[in-house]
Amino acid sequence: MNHLILLLLVLFSQVTAISQTPVKGRILTAKGKPLSGASLTIKDSYDGATTDSTGYFEFTCNESGRQLLQVSAIGYKGLEEVVELNGSPLNLRLVLKEAMDELKAVVVTAGSFEASDSKRTTVLSSIDVVTTASANADVTAALRTLPGTQQIGEKEGLFVRGGSGEEARVFIDGTLVNNFFYSALPDLATRGRFSPFLFKGTVFSSGGYSALYGQALSGALILETIDLPEQSSASVGISSVGLSGGYQHLNKKKSASWGANYGYTNLLPYFELVKQRPDYFRVPAFHGADANFRVKTSKTGMLKFYATFQQNQLGIRTPDIDSAALKNAFGLKNYNLYANLSWKERLGKKWKLYAGTSYSINQDDIQNRLQNSDNKDQVINFLPFSTKPFSVDSRSGLFQFKTVFDRRIGTGLSVLRFGGEWLYFRDNIGFRDTLLRQTVLEDQFKAAFAELDVYITNNLAAKIGTRLEHSSLLNRANMVPRISMAYKLGEKGQASLAYGIFYQKPERNQLLVNPLLQFTKATHYIANYQLINSSYTFRAEAFYKKYDDLVKTFPG
């Protein structure tokens, strides 16, 4: 009996040894480097192993016949290979290709600074804006500290690479903002109308920007408003120059919120304590109110609405350029309404939809009087002084609608974006000096665009786009290319190139003087290198901009 049991054990061990197959080998990257931490398993079994620091693995498999070996590693595409298990040792050499990964992929940033995504470079957050010296919590004032911009103290706007302030446009949630800044004053720069805490994302391009945006010769500031707040909150503010209050409500499911704010500012107490160099005869006073609601329409969808109304007035005296004994007393009353509605939604696994619409209206009532050194009004009936007293009643409106579709290509990060926009501009301007002139300008502006983000590898990417625009006011269409590419140099650095053609309509004050003006044109060539870590950003850039048909002014 004992001999029989011993015989069975010997036979069983021989069968087991025959059915076991030794499997060993190495796993390498596409560049031939060993890949550590990769997992190997025989499908539907417990047999497998993990590679060591040299990419080596070894295990014994109890399965037999044709089996499927599955290999996976973080950051690499999975691999499946059929193996024959017959007891003979297997020595494998496997190669895994790198997967496209948003966390590792190069970002095409030629000419731009981006802070819209935690996976990408943060250049200026909301806290950075309010703590930037001399910026006074103004988004554009903080951006003027970045390379490629100029500090201009007597006029509002973003001055990019020698261009005027009108050559950079601002977009909120994808749509153009017609009056982002407070109305212009003589020899003083006004600030932006919007709080930096309204925005979660900032993309500032000082050239070579996306084909999704247009009508900016020099640059684009693309702002994205916040989604749902973290919690319900209320605020009350009282200071020597004003008061404010607001409430923001988040529902229990954290799927919707609404809120409203109001603020009043009057600088009289401050001006009484601190003597001002500008000669104000009407102290600046501001009323501002806004309201918002945000709703999660699905797990991937978000509907956002924001509206603001602002009213302000002031009066300032400036020396007259033609006489040292005279002054110009400039008075302004401004009313501004802005509303924005946007919706983002994922349509299936590969499609995304963005739709946005906005409406704005701006009214300026301006009075300019000629005064003597005693601040008494003067009437002088010969040139140039007869035209110094004037009044302007200006009303400008903009209604627009924009739609963008995203289509992910394949299983990587490459994306095709395409869409269109329609904008209706209407300006009604009444000007009176020695004569009364009334001008109405209307423009139906249409654009179609397409852009392809191509990720060849995690280290090499390109952005190729085109844009077709048509203005009914100018009765002209333009089609322009936009191309940029980037190559990653190590973990922290990258080099980028960009080329693009950009058109812009003449400003309304230019069209009032010469209604036959056409589009102005700028061609951009950019090459840059940037190195980024947690404590600093280093950036070196070469830039060439060529103007065509630029509107020029000269003394009359």
C-alpha cells in the first residue's frame, strides 16, 4: 500500500512539472530603455509578475496551451501577446509604447501664458492678481507685468509688443467683451470692470493665439469664469470710501448655485485726505451690481449665467494743449450692462459641445467745456478754440452667439475643433461742437473656424488652424492660417514655434473720420523657450510682427 502511494506521488509530481512553463524576459520602452514596475499576467489566471528596475521579470506558469499574456504599465499603452505554454522555457523581449497623457504631454504655448488648468502652468492666479504690486486687483494691470507687454500709464488696455491698447481683445467664456474697461478719460488709464475672483482660468496670448478667436492684431486675453462655489457664503464690506454686500447659495446636492452682489464706491473721503495730482471737479463715484446662476446639467455638463450692471460718473480738468491759460473740463457719465450665458456638455465618448451667447450695451454721456485759470467757462469763436467745447452721446451694443464642437481623434489626445460665431455690432454716436453730427454704424460679423491639435508623442505636438471672417460693414472676407508647434526638452522645459495672420476691423472712432477704411493686418512669427518649476518661470522669446494697412493718425 505504501509503495502504491509513493508511486502515485511520483507520477503526480512529474505531470505537474511537465505542465509548468518557466517564463522570463525584459520589457523595454520604444527608446530601448528598461521599464520598471510593468505588470504581466496570463489572462484568466493568477500567474504573472512585475518587472524590476532593469525591466527583468521571471515567473512560472501553471497553464498550458495557447494563452494570452497581458502587459500594462502606467503611462504606456497596454500590450497583449499570444504565447504557447508547453513546458519549454520562454524568453521574451517586449516593447511598450508611451501613451498620450495630459499630465505629461507637451503644451503648445508659443506666445501665450496659461493658468487655466491645474495640469498646466499657473502664471497668474486670482490671488496673484490681487497681490501684484501696483496692479490694484486689476487683471490686465497684473498681466502688464509679463514679458511682451508694455506699461502705459495714460491709456487703458493691454499694450502688446508695441501695438496699441485696441489691438488686444478680451474674451469671457469664449465670447468677445465689447467694453471690458471703464470708459476712457483724458491722459488717465482706466481699469477693467470685472473682479479677478470671477475667473478660474486665464490664458493670455501675446501673439500666435488660437483660430477660435479673432479680431485682435496683437494678442488675446481668454478668461473662464468659475463653476460652482465650494460652499454657500455671505459677505458685507464697509470702508471709508464705500460699502458692499453679497450672497452666494449652493444647494445641498452641490449641483446648482445662485448669487448676487452690490457695491458702491465714492472717493470723496480719500481725496479729502490725500491730495490728488489730477484736478477732479466731480469726484469719481461707482455703483455696481451683478447676479449669477450655475447649474450642472449632467455629470459632464455645466450651464452658467452671469450679468452685471454698472454706473459711474466723474469730472476732471486737464491743461489745454493750445493755451497755457486754458483748461478742458471733461465730464463723463457711463452706464454699462453685460450678460453672458454659456453651456458645456460632453456628447458621447469623443464629442464635446460648447455654446455661448452674450449681450452688452454701453452708454457714454460726455461734456467737455473750455475754462480759464479760475475754472470759469469760456467761449472763443475762432479755431482751434471754437471746437474745444463739445458733447458726445454714444451708445454701443453687441449681441453674439458662438458654437464650438470638439471631436477626439483615436485613443490619444489629438482633438479636432470646429465651429462658428455671429456678432451684431451697433454704434449710435451723436457729436456736437459747432455742428451736430449723428452716425450709426451696424455690422453683422460672421466667422467659421477649424483647429486640429496633433499629439505625435508626449514630447511633440502641433496646433494647425484656419479662420474665415466676413464683415458686412466693410463688405470684405478674410481667410487666415494659424500654425504652432512645441517640443518638450526634459521634464521642465520646452521649445515652441508659431506663425499666424491676424486681421482687425478699424475702431469706430476711426470709421467716423474715414468710413472707407478696411481691415488692418498683422503677421506673427514667434520662437520661444521656457523652463518652469514650482518656484520660477524662465522664458526667452524671439518675435517678429509685420503690419499691413495699419491705420495711422497725424495732426490736422
